[in-house]
Amino acid sequence: MASTPKGPQKQKIDYNIDRQTYDEFARACSRKGLAPQIVVEKMMKKFAETGMM
């Protein structure tokens, strides 16, 4: 019996971020029609690959 491949696993993170910074970020994501977690995932991936922000 073959099993189906698992989907991507997610990790819940908990960081303290300045409220005004987060609110501005969330509004910018909303204006562009993006989910904040997707933007953060892409930023983390880029940082891991290049070491630059």
C-alpha cells in the first residue's frame, strides 16, 4: 500500500514585535493583497539563502 506524500509542515512562531511596526506591516500586506505569514516566510527564506535582509 503506497502512502501519499505529506504536505509542507508549518511551524508556529511567537516573537515580540513593536505594535506600531506590526500594524503598519499588516496594513501594507492588506493593501497588496498578501497574507502576512507568506511575506514573512519569503523574507526568512531570502535571509537564509543570502544572509541579507
